[in-house]
Amino acid sequence: MSPKRVLIVNGSYPVAGLDIFKKNNVETEVFPHMDYEQDFMEVLKQNLNGYDGLIWNTKHRLTAEILDLAGPQLKAISAMASGIDNFDLDELKKRGIPLGNTPNVLNNAVADIGVGLLISAARKFKEGVSMIERNEWKFGVQWILGQDIAGSTVGVIGLGGIGQAVVRRLKGFDVSRFLYCGRSDKPEAKLLGVERVPLQELLEESDFVVLVCPLTNETRHLINADTLKMMKKNAVLVNIARGEIIDHVALYEALKNEQIFAAGLDVVSPEPIPADHPLLALPNCYLIPHLGSATIETRNKMAVNAAKNIILAFEGKSMLYPTY
Ligand SMILES: O=C(O)C(=O)CO
């Protein structure tokens, strides 16, 4: 029997993941283009056909068209991410093609970035760095004053694995109250001391609002002009989930008018964000380029688990992390 073949979409893949395929006698091809290139999808569509498995590590949507182009022999797909908002799940279910993802192993790395952004935005790192760069270091007792984490209320929207890891970290910062909202009651909340409240209450009472929920039809633009109005004037908004959860036009207005204190964003819409985007010009918007899971160790683990998802499906078994 000829070996199964897997196309790995988007530029490169950690050796740790490639080794798993090799050990299991699966041939791999790494599609050499990066998904921010203009003609990425066009070229990909011409090179998709004939593979038994796909690692879809790109923000571009995997649609029925892609599945048609890939061909009927396609037996398994894995994301190399926790979020699967870029997949047409209904279409995959209809065709019986299993989709895996790589949750859990990235919880700590993403939560670290969340806490980093929370501190950076609350303590005005961007403004401070820019003052140094402009030779305007003019210390005074009222200069570059931020917000305290100690004694604050932190609201987490989405208390999944990453949300829980954020709370665990912030427990060391003497936060006075943790709130969460989400689709369901989380049994872990009690142990962590996090109270479930409706969204409006969370927004009205939190000094820090951390977005850690998946992007769905319900959460798209969850943070908009109306919900931003519910937030406190001193509130810091952190997004480590998906850019589309925030209406960025409304966020720009809220930050510019100091309706909220600051935002720390690891994710935006679109990605990559154009360098002349108005949000980048705001001193109270601290933005980094989707670095959530970007550590060597975490990416290795994600690559290994995505490879295991595919191999298990080839063996007719349930994936390590099936999404449906
Ligand atoms: O895994 C994901 O979905 C991420 O975006 C990690 O940052």
C-alpha cells in the first residue's frame, strides 16, 4: 500500500511534528507560501488535490470549495490551533471528514500573553516606550499613571482552559473579585473563586475585561459601541481570543474619547493589521501580532498533536482532539 500523503498548509512546520508523520510512514509536503501573501489562496487551490490529510494552519476559511478541490480521498484535517472559527464545520460533518484541533497545550502560553497585555495596557508601556524614543523622559509624580491590579475586579469572558489559566495567574496579583460569563456553568469556577454573572454585570463591574471566548455568531462584535458604553472609564480591555469579537471602529472611538482606559490586543481584524490603521496611532492601544501560542515548546506540542490527530484518523480511530 502506498504511504498516505499530508499537505501542511502555511509556510513551515516544527520538526517535532514532521517526525511523528515520518515515524508513521506518512509522507508530508509543506506548502511553501505564507498566508499573508496576496495570491496565497489562488496558488493553494491549484496545489491542493490528491492528499489524504490536511493540516490547515491558516486564517483563511476552509470551505466546501476547498474540500471539492482537495478531492474525495481526503480523510482527515487538523487545525494547528485551538480556535476553529475558520472551518465550515457543517460541510465537514456532512462529508464525514473529521476535524481535529490542538487545545490545552497552548493554555499557559496564551494566558501568559493575556497577563502581559493586561499589565502593559494598564501600566501604559506603549506611552512610556514612546516617550523614551522621542527623548521626552520627563519624570514627575503625575507622569504616566496607570491602573492597579491589586484590589480590582477582573471579568473573564469565556472560562475555558485559557480563561482559567488567566485567573490562576492573576490570583498572585491580589485581585479582589473574579467574574466570568459564558455559555455554560463551569465546574472549575468554584474552586478558582470565579463568580458567573450576566455579560452586562461583568462589563459594568470589571476593571479588567479579558476576552477568551471562541468566535461564533453569538460572540462576533460582542464588544461594540453599546457594550463599550457599559464598561467603566478606568476599564482595560484585553483580547487574546479573536479580533472579530470586537467592533474595532467602536473600540477606536471608545479609546480615543477615553471612554475606557486602554486596550491590550493580541488579535485584531484584519490580521495582519495595516500599519496605518488608526488603532495603532492611539497611545492607549497596545497591540501585538497574534503571539498567543508563539513559544518554541508550545508550537512543538501543537505540531505533534495536529500530526497525531491526522494519524489516528488514518487508522480509523478517534482523533486526539476531535472537534465534533
Ligand atoms: O490556537 C489558537 O486558536 C490561537 O489563536 C492561539 O493564539
